[in-house]
Amino acid sequence: MNRVTKPFLIQAGTVLLCMMIWEAIVESRLLFEGIVPSIFEIMKAAWLQISTGFIFPHLLVTMYEAFVGFALAACLGIAIGIALGVEPFLRRVFEPLILYFAATPKIILYPIFLMMLGAKFESKMAMAGVSAFFPIVINATVAAAGIDRIFIKVAKSVGASSFQTFTRVYLPSTLLPVFTGMRLGMGAAFVGAILGELKVSNAGLGFIIIQAFNHFRIPEMYASILLTFFLAASVNFAMTLMSARLRRFAY
Amino acid sequence: MKDSAPILEIRNISKEYPGVTAIDNVSLKVHQHEFVSIIGPSGCGKSTLLEIIAGLLAKTSGEVFIKGHAVKNTHASIGIVFQQESIFPWRSTLENIEFGLEMHGVSKQERRNKSRRMIEIVGLQGFEDRYPGELSGGMKQRVAIARALVMEPEILLMDEPFGALDEQTRIILGEELLRIQQEIGQTILFVTHNIHEAVQLSDRVVVITARPGKIKATISVDIERPRTSEVIALEKFGKLVGKIWMLLREESLKGFKQTAL
Ligand SMILES: Nc1ncnc2c1ncn2[C@@H]1O[C@H](COP(=O)(O)OP(=O)(O)OP(=O)(O)O)[C@@H](O)[C@H]1O
Ligand SMILES: [Mg+2]
């Protein structure tokens, strides 16, 4: 058994074991009777959501909201983070504010977004954006502040412009920590978008979950939760693959 | 040569860090094509002085002139090789050496050509596409030297560039440096803690006192050029090394006590 397959087998075994415990609880009818459906029922509902195509528009809506919010947050977060990391004074002024705000649940802003941007996509994008912004900006700040000053001196000594210094020194030397921030930010963007959908919306994964809940269509609700989980997991997996490729360029 | 206007002049340079005077009123003239070494005990302000000349560090007082013009910032005719490891870990050997040319908008083809030639000069053939993580300490330092040399700066500041190298490589690269200097007519200001190296390479050796760094003495090395490393065998060579050590001994002891405190 080699180093790759062994952890994988253990992971698969853990999942299988959890499913068996789940199924045992359902079958025994001792706990949560009627609100925990059998895995087979969930699978059936999930298959129905996929085969009828019902899930896809909602999947797209959620991805759209999360990705747009994330992209805006990434551009702003990286630029601001590096600026704060480079300028000790700016950092001293703004970093505490950012840290306080980062610790606040972003959902408290949702009513404001709803009023300003309406109940459609835009308010969820805003939720996704503010949620993604903080992990990205914090990681970029720390990364830029930790850059070895000698690299900046080298760039200066050959007459590099500030823009060149940003793109050729700051970006590559902070690539990995910034990317870590982006990974966390991507996760946060989905949390933000779906949280918004759960509250007020008419489309998206959060919407169909809460709809199924309201109409007590329990297997359907679990199926949507499961598919949401798979979406989040695959996005994170894709970013893990990307960061493995980036590692070659960073250090 | 000494009568012509100096290409580089520093006048009354002082640098104070909070609580420490690193440099105290240093003045120095360096003429075109000259090779001047600065030697002094550890912590006497050599790196500080070089970074001030390069325009990378603010001075407390004094002035730097290049070809008669006072300069306050970095300057296109100055190149610098730093004492500490400074090559970019995210760039290959070739990409590191190309960095400065790239910043100046030199075409890719020309960059490649110049950098490849530099790679041969510093003896890194076969390592063009390696990343710094795969190079030895001495190889990394040679990349840094190549990165500065490829820009062909009129004035090259070198801060213990061979410090991380073994003695043999150090002597050979020193010889190579003199050859390049001859070829492109560079002026070099060279910091070292190696007396032999200072004598092998320099026209003049400037001895700096323990902190606060002041100029203690300037020794002329009257060994004719072009020189090879064979000068090491000359009787004159040994005498100069001895003379410099006598000047340096006292300062080194003082410097050592400062750091021991
Ligand atoms: N950023 C700084 N803040 C405060 N003091 C500093 C700073 N940089 C250097 N110094 C002090 O200035 C003095 C001179 O430092 P410098 O690095 O120029 O010495 P050096 O002659 O290059 O030494 P070495 O031969 O060990 O490289 C030292 O005493 C050092 O402690
Ligand atoms: Mg030094």
C-alpha cells in the first residue's frame, strides 16, 4: 500500500462508517424519527434533482454570486492588503479596524444590502464579497509585511518602477500566502452567498434548501445540502490543485 | 589618474541609527576605473555606507556625488551586490540574472544573450533553469554577482560578494572580476573582510575603524595591472597584507569588544 492510497482508504472508510451509523439510526427509529431520511432516499432525491435538471439553474446562480463577489473581494483585498503590508503607517492605522470588522458576522449587513441592492443576485454578491474580503486582505497584509526587504532593495537598485516592483516582487513573493487567503475567501464567499439566499431570495442553493425545509420535503432538503457540499468541496479541491502548481513558482 | 575629477565622491557622510552612530564623517573619492576596497571590523558600518551610496538608505548628513552631481536617490550608473542572500527564490538562475534588463525593457533576445554570457563568466553553465532552492550558497552569490554585472554599471558597489565562497573559488572569481572590470572599464567599490582579497584586487584599500566607522588609513597597492591571482606569490603582496593587518588589528579587537558587550 503506498502513501497515496492508504490515507484515501482511511478517508473512504470513515465516510462509509458515518453513513452506516446514519443508516442504523434511521432504521432503528430511535432518534430523530421522520426528520432524518434514509441515505437511499436522499440519493434518490439528489438523483431526481440532477436528472430533471432542477438543480442546475440554482447551482449556477449560487456560483455566479459567489464568484463575482469573490473576484471583487480578491482584487480589492490583494491591492489593499499589499498596500497595508508595505506601508507601516497605513498598517498601524487600518489593520486594527480590519481585524475588528473581520470578527463581526457579516450577516448583520444583509438588511442594508437588501435595501440598497434589492432581493436578487446583487445583495448576495455583496454578502459573498464582504465575506471573502477579510481573509484575503488579512493574508495579503501579513504576506506583504513579511517580505524580505532585500528584494525591494534589489528592485530599487536597478531602477524598477513602483508598478514593476508590485508585479515582479510583491506579487510573486507573496503568491502562496495570498493564495491561501483566496482559498479561505472562496469558502467564505459561498457561505456569504448561501446565507443571503437562505434569508431572502428566489433562486440559488440556499433558496431551494430553505424552500424544501418550509414545505417539509426532507429528503429533498438533504439532497440539496449534499449537492451544496459537493460544490464547495470541488471548488476547494480545484484551488488546492492550483496552489500545488503555484508552489513551483513560490518558495 | 588622480588629478581627473572623481567619478564617485562622498563627502562628510554620517549615519546615526537610534542610539548608534554607524558612520562618522566619512569622505572618499573614487576615480574612474579604480578598484577601491573597504575593510574594517564587523559592525563598523560598511554595509550602511554602501547602501547610502547606492541611494537605498537615508543618510543623517553628508553628500554623495556622481560625476560631480549630487545624488539623493538611486542612480542608473550604480549597481550593487548585497552582502546577504538576495536572489529571487521564485526566479530561475537565468530569470534572476535577467531581472534588471527586464525592468529596463530590454528585448527578450538581448536579455537572453547577455545573461547567458554572464552565466559563463560566473561559471554557472548547466544551472540556467534551476531555482535558488536547488543551488549552493556560493552559486547563489554568483547569481547575485551576475545579476549586477549584466547591467554593466559604471560604478559597481560590492558588499562582501565572495563572502559565501570557498577560498579557491573566491580567488578565481576575483581574477574574473578584474578581467570584466578591465573589459567594460568599471569603477568598483568593494567591501571585504579578507585582507588578501583586498590586496589581490584593489588599487587602494581603505581601512575603517571600529564603530563609529571613520577612515583610519588608505593604503595604495602599487602592483601593476593587468593582474592575475599570481600576485599572491609576490613579496610585495605579503608586505601589504601585513601592513593592513597591523592597522586593522587594533580596530578588530575594539570591534570584537563592542559586540561582546
Ligand atoms: N536598521 C538598523 N537599525 C539600527 N542599527 C543598525 C541598523 N542597521 C545597522 N545597524 C547598526 O549599524 C552598525 C553598522 O552596521 P553595518 O551593517 O553597516 O555593519 P558592517 O560593517 O557591514 O558589518 P559586517 O562586516 O558585519 O557586515 C552596526 O552596529 C549595526 O548594529
Ligand atoms: Mg555588512
